[in-house]
Amino acid sequence: MKRFNITAAALALLAGAASADGTHDHGIQSPVDSTKVADFDIVAAEVSLHERFATFRMSTAGIAGNTALEDTNNGAPGAAIWSYVWPTTLDPSVVGFGEKTGILALAATNHPDFDDTPLFDENIDGDTGNDGGHWHSHWVVLTPNEACGPGALAVRDVADGETPVMPATWPGVPFYLDSPGFTPVFDGPEITINVVLANADINVLKDANYDGVTSALRVDTDFHAPYVCVTDVFDVASGDLSLPGTVD
């Protein structure tokens, strides 16, 4: 897969996300790139409000969600994660994390080596601990972490001795990740997730900006900080992580 250089963009995203200019009034359009895997090649990303909830939508050049990882049976340490992500300018506190802790993003992820949604049984087989290979949703807080590479992003760690502020549906993992149970819906080239906000009125999205990203992440092999690094960015809707999208 073709990679996107996140070195400078990751730092700029954290420092200046709130200044995104919002030049796209109805989603972000992105050209097809035949060098990329089609189901991770973003052609559009959009966030829209519908009274009590918001819909996060992404369209791809191929069949969204068609490519999934194989289960290596090795467990979480060293596991790969593939994802469709909407980074936003929302403060993490709107979903229950501590204030100003990083970049709040909604993600649909797939990682068959482990399960991080202990409250939910995605495959409806009576076992809540074997569903990581089914696409599911997370809120994550992202921060630059040099241990993942120069300028690379990672899911924020819970530091030793820290008592973090977490959402009620935090799965207890040692990083800033929430498992809210919003089901990603795949329909041909499109993925959608309907969400509500735990700690804020949904209308706070009217003042937010967003982008669309497809990416790979990796859990640290020793399960020690940094726990989850962004290792590859397959595509970015805006092309530069400038978060130009405004909510429709």
C-alpha cells in the first residue's frame, strides 16, 4: 500500500487543528488513486447531523471493509490493526475523556488477534471476548509519539501512576480508547457509523472540523508504552490532514 508521510502533518494536526478553514461545506472529496488498495482509497468523507445523532460516512474506490487481517493467534502484543478513521477538532471531553488530552478521532477497526470490546458480542455467539476480527467502533485520543517514529501519531498511553478520566465504556486497556458499541455499517463502497455524544449535546459538532484517514496501527510487541502506534497511513481525504471538513 502507498504510504502517506505523517511526520509534519501529525504535529500540525495537534497544534493547529482548531484553525482548519472548513472550505468543504458538504464533505471532503478525494480523487481516486489507482496505486492504492481500492477499499482503503478514500474518495469522500462526511459528517452530518440528524437531530439526536451524527452520521460519520466514508466512501472508497473499492468495497469498504473488504480487506481484513488474518488471525495469527498471537494475542494483542505485536498485533496489527486496520482502520477507517475520522480525526476531529472536538475536545476529547465530549465523549468522556479528560479535557485537552489530544486529538479525538472516531475509528472503525479490525484486529482478529484480540478483542477490546468486552461489553459487546459483535458476532452474537454468546462470547464477548472473540470479536476483534469483526469491524467495530472506537473513540481514540491521538498524540504525537516519537517512540513510534519521527512525528508519528499514537493512541495516547495511560502513564504509570496516572488516574485517567475515561468514558464509562472504556474497556480497561492502558491507553485512551473507548468502545462505545456504535456498529459500523458497510454497504458497497461506503462505511457509516451513527453516533451520539456521552458528555455533550450533539450540536457541538456544528463547530467542529474533521478529516478522513485509512491507516494501519500496531500494538507494541512487549505491551509496553507506546502501546498503539500508527504505522502506515494509506490515504487521507484532504491529502494533508488539514481537517477541512465542516459538519453538514
